[in-house]
Amino acid sequence: MSNSCGTMNKHGYMYVRLDSLLYTLHRIIWKMVTGREPKHIDHINGCTVDNRICNLREVTRNQNNRSIGLTKANTSGYVGVCYSTRDRKWIASISLNKKKLAIGMFSDKREAVEAYNRKALEFHGEYAMRKVQSNLLMLSKEYGGNHERKETL
């Protein structure tokens, strides 16, 4: 016997049908516990099937966008870092208040990733954790060793 209810969509969210309407399971749980229906709810650990109330938080659209990890358009494997073939350098950049800000150009990819991680934590705080952790994991896979986050929130 399964401990879950509903069905999963192609984006990994659980859906439940109530009175012929589909609802995401995390929204039902949030409303049952808080009584509120916010526009945006974030899964703190990024796992969309982990619908425990301790893993859910009410966020603004900007905060929700800050916690998105790698997109399909990414070619470097790192959030906030791309390679300029013209300059032959790694470019680190970040979005803040709907504006893209240049962090810097680097000869070494690791330096670009570390610069992005620092700025992400500075500008986005706890909402940057998923991106920073993704970058640290990729650094470990690509270069070996343990690339722990040295910054504190």
C-alpha cells in the first residue's frame, strides 16, 4: 500500500483532484495548516514531492525565482557563470531586482563560481542556497575535493 495520494505532473509536483478540480498537494497542505492561499509557495530543499510543512514557505515571486536551480539553457554547468569565447574568460553575473549585474571576468572557472556564490548569498541570502549548493557539488565533481561553503548567512 502506498503512503502517497494524487498523481505527479511532468514538473514533479503532486496533484490531487477535489470536486473535479486539480490542486497541487503542497497548496492543500499549506492551506490546511495556515489557513492562507499565497500566490507562491517554495519547497525549501528543492524537492517538489517533499510536502512536509517544515519544507514549505510562503515567498514572493522574486524570492521563488531566486531559489531556482540550473535551467536547460545553462551551458557551463554552473549557476551564474558562462564562458566568453570572444574574451576567453569566465563571466560571473547575477540578477537583482530584474537587472543583470556583472560580477566579473575570470581566467579560472573556479574563481568565477566562487565569486557568483558570494554575491548570491550577499544579495539573496537563504534563497540562494539551492544555487550555491548546486555550484559546490559541480565543483566537487569537476575538480575533486570538498568545496564547502565558507560564507555564513
